[in-house]
Amino acid sequence: MKKLTFILALVMLLGAFAGTFSVSAASGDVGITLAPEISTETSVRLRKDSNGIRFTATASAELIAELNASKTAGKITEYSFGMLICKAEDLVGIDFTAEALTAAGKTFADKTARHGLKTNEKTGDVTFTTALVNLKTEHYDVPFTATAYVEYVVDGIEKHRIYATGEAPVQSAKEMAYEQLAEVSPTKKKDFPNPVSSYYAKEGDVYVKKEGAAYSFYSKAQQTVFENYLSGVLNHDPNFYRPLSPKTVPIAAHMKDIFRSVGRTYEGSNGVLSCDLTCSGIRFNTFCEGNVTVKLTNNGSTGYFTVYVDGVRQPTRYSAKAGTSTLTIATGLQRGEHEIMLVKQGQFAMNTVDLIEASVVGEFLAIPEEKELFIEFYGDSILNGSNVLLQPGKGTSPETSDGTSAFGWLTAERLNADCSIIGVGGLGVVKSGIPQYNIDVLHDVCGHPDHSGVPTYKFTRIPDVVVIELGVNDAERGADMDVYKQKARAFILKLREVYGEDVPIIWLDGYHDQNFWGPTQDVINELGGEDANIFVCKTAQVYVPTSRGGDGWHPDEEGSLRMAKKLVSTINTILKDKAEAAE
């Protein structure tokens, strides 16, 4: 008999992810030869607030040992377990991998098992569960299956997977419910303590309802869940599937209980949340279905936005013309909990945005937690994504620029970190492309420095790392080297004043005029270098020449990713060494 438990399963929504993957096939040179094993048993998820199918997998003690040995040896930086779940019919002629399902245009669920992992103290094996929940009634009789995988990361950025060789049994929720209702005893026993007046028995290929006294393993409430699968009732809790109503809330008024700021923002005039800097925006949680919209005012040129739904970057590049409009940032969401993030792509020299209100069909939930890691970036056009989206013949413009495709945001994304992007195209320590701005003016702004009423940033959250990408504009515009060194030194000391001595500061080198790097290195050496937590990250030159469609000054998406990859590796090494020194 398959006993069903109330273990808190990892929630998965079919269709929550069906996009492209950057995960590679397993690399054989890191010492990992084994894979997880998917269980031959499935079960019905027994939860008051949601229905579904639960799958179980096991990572053997031997696999755990291989993973830990590879991590200790520095061959991998981290690992995790997860599962894919899909309709059995969608696997015909297709390998059971995320890459193959995506290429075939199939809908599937993919989720990392972050909760519910359980270690067998005797064997050392680790089991983990996932559940496909909130099934639609038309899916109650649809067979699903699952496979498990282990995912490991090389160099802090390259993800590889090894999938289980087997698959879970092909079963529908309705079929499993029949099985549980048919498992009864004619007499009361330890494992069958609950009296029932009816049950099911399998006759041939069908289940037939029988009237009569018997005893079940399951309580009356649990049996009701099974009965609901048979009758097509969405859920035995009527409140969970109550009709949802539209809900609209002002954004600036709820920055402490609903919305979390992405980057530096501030409350502007008329009760709006002003997002001036690149990669500024909001993140929030909601229980909803259907569409999510945000009303905003775009000041300046056409504004572009990046949207994440449940942690997945959406392929659409959302845009808003000058003026006030309502932007639909998510469509067709299945009923359930969702995390939404809206981020401005452009720098303040191109446009600023005032967020007015957000609307959902459902409810807004509690404000999302801060991410464990926080990185602060200061930089020029390369950090702000100028011309990262190559469009030959078009200069720097909102159409060709996207800070969320530049190295800073990509670095934070891959480290699952919160971040602030501070700067503007042409920014220098002393001399800038926009003469009235330099790092003295921009280091403590919350928004456009020329806007009235913009508050000074209070440096309230201490970053885990500060990254500086400056110097190229000073070199190109003939800054006096002695003045440059004086200002660069003062900037680092200012960061030390507000953040303390323990925060690592990383200055990027390699993307600009090498002849001008000397003064920057002199300042770093004078202030103590790595002994004083001031580091250099050497990145490869990533200019895209005009012969390849670039402007000869800026990286494209590929070059930005190369920069991010190197920076991720540097940050991982610094934070690892710092943690070990603290032990």
C-alpha cells in the first residue's frame, strides 16, 4: 500500500516555465558519474489548499559523495536537485530533458528541490519530493510522469545536468485516487483505523463503487480529496477556488508592505514611485490569475522594460511611449502565487519612469524577502547597456540600450543577488561625456540629479561587494592623471566611510585604454590593494568593431556575458575566501 503523507512538497505549476535553457549536458571531467533515481511510486498530494500529484526521487549516498568531493576540489561551485514533470503523451519520440521538451514546444514544469530534502541517517541517501499542483479538471484524467536530475555549476556560471535514466510511472490523479479508495480492510487494523460506508474495487480495467462497511488508512477529509478527483471538483476547500476580483493598489504607498524596490528608487511628486536609474523597478508577490498590469508615466524617449515572472525572464521587451499608459506585464497566469518583477532598461539620460499603480485579478501578498547577496555597481555606458543590442546604423538610443543585458545585471542575476546600478553613459571619475556629471555627483543619488526633490541616498543597506567600472571616459577625454588619482582615491575612501573596511571593492580592468590603467592601479596599491579588500578583476576587451555591426566602443550581449562570467568567478572567489577567513 502506498501511504500518502503530509510532507510539505515543493510546489510546481504546470506551464510555469516553458522557455529556453542555458543548461548544458553533463561534463564528464568533474568527477560526477552517477544520477538520481526516480521512484517507481507516485501519490496524490493531500493538502487542504491545493491538489495534485507528488513524485519522489532519491540521490544515493554515493552520488552525494561524488558531488561533495567535486565541490571540495573546486571542480564545481554548487549543486542542486530537481525534477521535470510533463504529460506522458508529450514524451513520444522526445528525450526527457528540458532542452528537448523546449525544442519541441512542449509545456512542462521544472523546479529545483529547495525544500523537503530528507537524509536517511542509516544509508546516507537523500530523498526529495516535488508536486504538480492546482490541476485543472480536464487534467485529472491525464497521465503525467516525471524524471529527476542533479544540476551542478562550474566556475560559478556554467550549469550542467545529469538526468535519471528512468521515469516515474505514467499515472493520472484520477487513477491514483481510485487506487487509494480501493485500499480498504474488512476489519479494523492498525494501518486501517478509519471506518467507511463505501469503497471502490477494480473489476477488469474499471473501478466499481461498493456499498458496505470497511476500514481505510485515510481520514474522512483525505477521502474527500480523492472523491473530488473522481467527480471533477476543483478542490474540497471552497474558499481556495472562490471567484477572484480585480485589485489595484498605489505603488509608492505600499513600498513597506507589498512592493520591494529594485535598485535605487524614491517617492516622487504626486505619490508615485520614481525609477530614474538603470535597472530600477519593483518586485512583488501576488495570488492571482490572468493578467498583471502597471500604470506608469514615461518621461522622455520610449521606455523599455524587462519583466520576470516567477524568476523567469520573459522574452518580450515591453515598451511605453512618452506619457501615461498602462502596461500589461503578464498574461494568462494560472491561478496561484506568483512573483513579478518589473525593471527599467534605460539610463536616466534617456528617460525616467514614474510607477503609479499595479493591478491583478486576485490579491497582493506580503513584500518579497531581500535576497541574501547585495551588489552595488558604479559605471558608465558599458554598465548601463549602451548599444548592447546591436542595430547597425543606429547610435546609442533607447532601442539599442538595455541595462538588464549588460554585465552588472547579468552578474547579479547569476549570483541570485539584489543589485543597484549607479551611473550613466559617459560617466568618468573626473571627466564625463555629460560634463556636469562625474562620480562625485552620482555616487549618492537616488535618481536623476537634475530633478527637483530627489533625495540623497542614505547608504542604509551594506552591500556584500562594490564593483567599479570607471576610467575609460577620463582617458578618452584627457583628464589630468594627478587629479584623476586624487578623485579615484577619494571615491574609494568615501565608500569605506559609509560601508566600512570589510566590504570588498572590485575595480574592473581590461575593457578600456590600457595606457590609462596605471593611475588606477597606483591608487589601489597606495590604499593597500587586496590586503585592504580592494581587488582588480581583469576582463577581456569586449568592444564590438564596426565591421561586425558594433560602434567600436561597447560590448554586445555576448561580450557582456563574457564580462559577467569573469566577474562572477572573481566575486565567488573573494566571498569564499572571506567566509573561510571568518571561520
